[in-house]
Amino acid sequence: MLLYNSATRKREEFIPHVEGKVSMYTCGPTVYHFAHIGNLRTYMMEDVLEKYLRYAGYDVTRVMNITDVGHLSSDADEGEDKMLKGARREKKTVMEIAKFYTDAFFADCEKLNIKTPDIVQPATGCINEYIAMIETLLEKGYAYEAGGNIYFDTSKLEKYYIFNDFKEEDLDVGVREGVEADGNKRNKADFVLWFTKSKFDDQELKWESPWGIGYPGWHIECSGISLKYLGEYLDIHCGGIDNAFPHHTNEIAQSEACIGHDWCKYWFHVLHLNTNSGKMSKSKGEFLTVSLLEEKGYDPMVYRFFCLQSHYRKSLVFSWENMDNAVVAYNKLIARIAALNPHSGEAVDTEAYETLRTGFVKAMDNDMNTSLGITALYDVLKAKTNDATKLALIENYDTVLSLSLLDRAAALRQKEEEKKAAEAKALADAAAADPFVAEILAAIEARKAAKKERNFAEADRIRDELAAKGVTLIDTAQGTTYKID
């Protein structure tokens, strides 16, 4: 299995620290507002990665944080706390905001078949772990106190910028209007580990610490939670590409300074979902949610299908036209699966099964290529094998793709059966009320039986006999209907 490692900028064979076991950490949401569909693309691709690792036989433990404190509106550790901003917007407490939007986030995940991680930890639940970690960093000389806050000293590192070899001045985060630069920092790249001096006097969430009453910085949260639950050696760390700098860069700096050795082997970053005007973000007002998709009549599974048709390391452009195209493609796929017979009584052809499954595995082993994974799904539908084998493979692939393929196909099949039953009842009622209609229906059934026995002469005779009585037969893909001239 090959995975692209953002830290080394190349595809590498995936080899976990402990054979057969995978420790996986994914950055969770800051729960001050609804997640937009760009955020959810990242969680969806992380979900596919986790499910494929399990599919490949690994014992996976996945941890995700919930940021309910400390995430400032500027990645330069400046500006307003996003949670406080949300509380002010809705005139609620920070904890009320956190509870509401955490529940909303997981409701969206459920609609998109995103599995809940094994461990979900709100940041407010690990304050002691952050304090202990900061104390260690101070003892080792990697942190300093200035202006009442505790900062990480990036000048003590041999290499700070991990994901790209930028110069420090190229990565300096600009100070926006209304945001004051932090004059306590020794170096521009230094970042806050603990705040005791905040310009927001009404900051709700504060805790006792050796440095005074305050609250943690955003970056220390993920390191503290990961080290608590997954130990000092992490296999995979996931997140959106916008988290690579500074968040993940700072995580690496503080984690490795604290534990004294390499921390995470593989970094998995998902690229942005863009609109025609650029990157989707809450601040720009392009706030597309799963609920909005549903209001416009789109099945959330169509959005998942849309995302899986593109590679996670490619930016994806969202438009309503692209969604409409995805609707057509997804519905056609479901219709083709619904046409397979789930009650054929046939045995699965094991040789064909394994040959076809190899194509899916090859696609997914190639840096999680979900686009080729879906191509492998179509290869199954085109294959010259029986329906039982095809349905078994579709079920197997969908443990990873999670597109609800068999459920949607069964629902479509039932809908079509109910439609046919309703039509049959309507015809039966009409026949009961009109002997001539009964005669026509009996003739249609006789013609159908003749055609099945390949007695086309008899079928033609019946058609002609009805025509002589002023009845025209109309053959369609759904069956034969008629009109009386």
C-alpha cells in the first residue's frame, strides 16, 4: 500500500510502527458553526482511509479532537476566539454553542456515512495533559514566558518548516485590520501554548495553571490528545491542507520537542473544495452545508459520490452543474445495481470474485485512488459473471466507499415493484369493469408467453388480431401497454 506523505513529499510504502496495528489521528472541527461541505470533504476522505485500512486487515485506532476552546480567528495566534465569536453571535454560552454544533457535525457525518472515530475528545477535557506538556517544554528550554503567556520558541529547532522548504519571511502570517501583532514573541514564528493575558476579559473558559488562570492555545490541544490516547509513536495524522501550516507544523515542533524523538510517520492532507470564485470558507460567505444540499433536493450520498470521483490530493470544484451531473451518474449506477437479481440462487464464482477484487485493491493501494476504485465498481457491472458474484463484490467494495449502493438499489427495486403492482391492480380493476379490457389483457399475456417460447408467428398473430379489433399494442422496456383506436 502506497500513501503520499506530505512531510517527505513523496509516495511511500505504508508500514506502521507496530505490525498489524495503526494509530490514526484526525483534526476535528472547531464547533462554533456548522461544518460546510468543504470541511466535510476532508472528513469523508479520512473516513475512506480508515475504512480501507480496516479492509486491508489492520487493527485501527482513530482519535479525533473537538476544538471547543482556544482556536483564534487568526492562525498567527491573534484575534478573537472562534468559540467566543460563535457564542456572541447566537447569545449563548460557549458550552451551549459547542454542544449544539458538535451534535450538528455528527448528524452531518451520519448523513454522509462517515464513521465516528473510536475516540472523540473535546479539547476542554484534557487541560491537565496540556499543562504537563507545557511544563516539560519549559523544563527543556523549548518554551518561554512573556507578557503572562507561554510561547514555544521555534528558534531552538534545527528544522521548523516541515511540509515545504519555505523561507521564514515567506510564511509570515499577515496581520489583518483590527488584529494587533503579538509583541511578546521572540521570533515571528513562535506560537502560544497557554494564554493568561487575553484582551477578551469576558473569555468564558479558563483554568488554573502554574502560570495563572488562562486557557490553552489551539496547537497544543491536538498534540496533548494524540499523545494521551495513541502514545509517543503515531502512524498517520490527517487533516485539510490548510492545517499543514501552521497547525500541523506546530504540532510536530511541540510534540517532538516534548518526547525527544520523531513522532508521526505519515501525514495525510486533503486538498480544498473550491467554488468558481476560489476556496470555500465560512468567512467568505460561501457557506454550503449538507442541510442546504438536502433542501435543494440532493441526496447526501450524491455529494459523497461526487467527492470520491476525484483524488483527495486534487482540488475539487463544486458547482450545482457538477452536482447535477453527479446525480445522473449516481442514479444510473443504482439502477444498474437494482437490475441485478439478488434472489438468483446462484453461487458466487470465487475465481471471478478474486480476479475482479484485485482491481479494486490495486486502485486503493495506489494512494487511495477512489476515482479508480469507482471505476473498478463499473468493471464489476460489465464483467461476464453471474449476479451473485457482482452483488457480493459491490457489497465488499462498499464497506470502503460507503455509498449505500445495495440499500439504495433495494429501495429502487421495491419502488419499481410497488409501481408494477399498482399498475397491475389498476389494470385488473379496469378489466373487472370492462370485459373487452379483460380480453385485451389476456391476449397481451398470451403474446408475452409466445415470445418467451420464441413462437414469434403466434405473437404476431395475436398482435394482428387485436389490431383488427382496433387495439394497438405498444412495446416498452417496462412491458407492453395498449391503446384503443
